[in-house]
Amino acid sequence: MATDADAGSYQGGYAADEPVRSDLDAMEGTLLLEFGAPWCGHCQAAQPALRALLSRRWNVRHLKIEDGRGRPLGRSFGVKLWPTLVLVRSGMELVRVVRPVADADLEPLRDALARTP
């Protein structure tokens, strides 16, 4: 069974209050933004693979952002389907994965994280 120590930077719950885009763009380091909703079946199905991907990756900040109507942050990233995962380093988008349904769908994220210092 996974423990909190095994979770790495994985964030379990969605933040109801979204950060401001300019704050995210100004952040140094690597950030994985996950747009979705707690009731979304696709989002729920993706969680085990995401948790495994982020296990022991303390150098990546993971932000789960609840998205939906009237939420400007998701629109600023062009989010149309959930979950949408956007890997950003120092304000620049590195890779995006939309609606992963299999572990293999996270391969672009794995590759980009392998190159993350």
C-alpha cells in the first residue's frame, strides 16, 4: 500500500481557488498543472498513474486545479477536456497530455520529467 512518503509531489485533492496565471508564469522550477474536477470519471481513473509518476519526485510541484465554467485559468491554457496535464518549467510549457486513459499516455510527461534537473 502507498504511503504519503511514497507520494512525492502528488497532490490528492483539487484546489477550489485557482492561482493567478501571472503567478504561475513567474514561478521558478518545474510545475505540473492538472485541470479537472473531483467528480470527473476520467480524472479519477488517471489518479493511480499520476501518483506513480510523481512518486519520489520532490523537484516537481503538482497543482490540481478544479476547472469548469467561469474558471479563467483553464481557458488561458486552452483546456477543453479533463484531465489536462500541463508540465511547465519557469513559465514555459514543456509538454501537455490530454485525457490519459492508459499508463502509456503519460509517456511524454515521463520523458520530460526524466530531463528535469
